[in-house]
Amino acid sequence: MIVITTPTGQIGRQVLERVLDSGEPIRVIARDASRIPVQTRERVELVEGSHGDAAVVEQAFAGADAVFWLPPPNPRADSVEAGYTDFTRPACAAFEAHGVKRVVGISALGRGVTDRAGLVTASLAMDDLIASTGVGYRALTMPSFMDNVLRQVGSIRDQGVFFSPLSADRRLPLCATRDIAAVAAELLLDDSWSGQGSVPVLGPEDLSHDEMAQIISQVLGKPVRFQQIPGEAFKARLLEFGASEAIAQATLEMMEAKDAGLDNAEPRTPQATTPTSFRQWCEEVLAPAVGG
């Protein structure tokens, strides 16, 4: 039995798609079952509710061999602990109570680099909490996602510009969520591993935002530029969109740590290099989104 959390989310949806044809029994936890396609609902066992709820995970993890774990984004959380470790505590109790063998979680790069990286620091603390249960655990450690560019489709289409507090020339790894899902699904379907460790997912290359702008321009056939914004302006925009003070500050701290080289500390190896290039992603995902 494989249990999938966040089955309608950006990554969880793709993980579910990849394990559906495995022949393994699949159970999903969803707040709103209507968001799961009917043809998918007919092929899985459904537990409705939040996977931060003790009663829900008690039901969902009974008889489970493997779990895909990802806390949903909660921009209005009172603290980063509430969004990561506190949310995960009921699941950890259920991992132990039901003898879950393997958990695959979504985490971040940066262990041992700094203890002030906002959302990254909170994510790594969540990894430690899960590992403390003794369950077999693989934390997929990622840089920023290519798919985050989709949040700025409007400004790319209408103004020919996208924004970030990161430096224009800071070259960083960048990965596609499709590749994250592929690695997660492979681990969920592999019952040969045990113990605890991290699995970096780095994409195929490091790029600066200026280089990303050049690629976007070439793919879209129109000029698109990158503009760095001050950190406080970035935080103010998050607050305007409804983020809590704690989450807005933690997001800013994460971006500041990335700009200081947080994501560059992980050595690039063949095992950590995933196939989808930023150009391919722009052609297959961004261009249709901008055109639409």
C-alpha cells in the first residue's frame, strides 16, 4: 500500500500519476476529493481530510508500506514551525503506530550551511523529526523549482519582465517538478531500500536569472528581462498577497540564503542531475501558459 499526500498539488499530482499504473494499491489523502479526476478516484482508496489531522493519518497509514509526504503550503501560518514540524507530528506518531516502512519527503538543499534560512531551516527540522521515528526516510532535497516562474506568467506576458530578490548573475541549480515526481515515484515503488538519507534533485544545469531571461526570450520570441527587487519590497508583496509576517520573513530569509550560495553547496553528481532543461520546460510548460 502506497499513500500519497497532496494528490492535487503541483508535485503530489504528478507523483500519483506516475504510480497509478504500478499495480500497487494506492490510497490518497485529500481535503477535497472533487479536485481529483473521476477516472483517478475510481482507481484509488480515498481518505478525506487534512494529513495534519491525527485521526486522518491514523486511518490513512493503517496497513501502509510507503508514504509520500509533503505538507501543503500555508502562507498564513502563525510560524514556520506550525507549517512544517507541528503539521508533521501527527503523521510521525502514525508512522510508528502502524509500522510504516518507508517515507519519501519533499525537502530542501542546505543542511549544514546555515541555521538562518527561513523555510529551508523549517523543512530540514521536519526531516529530523521524521527521521527520529526510525522510519526508512528519503528526503528529496531541492533547489528552487522551474515551475515557480508560472507565478509570474502575467508580468512575463504583459510587461516582458519577471522579478526576484536574487542577484541577476547568481548561478543556481533549478529543477522541474516533473523530475521531482519521477524520483519520488521511483523510490515509493522500490521496496529494497531502508535507513535514512537525502536525495538531491538538481536539474541539469546551473543558471542565473539573466540567463533564464535570455532563454525565456528565445522560447517566447519576444524580449523578456529579469529585474531584481529589494528584499523588503519582496516581503511587502508577500504580505499584500495575504502571507503572515512569520511566513513572509521566513521566505525572505530563504531567498537571502540562496543568494549567499545555499543551493550551491551541494556538489553536482550524475545521480543528482535530472533531465529536464529550463529551455525544454519553457517550451513545454511556460510557453503554453503564457499563450493561454
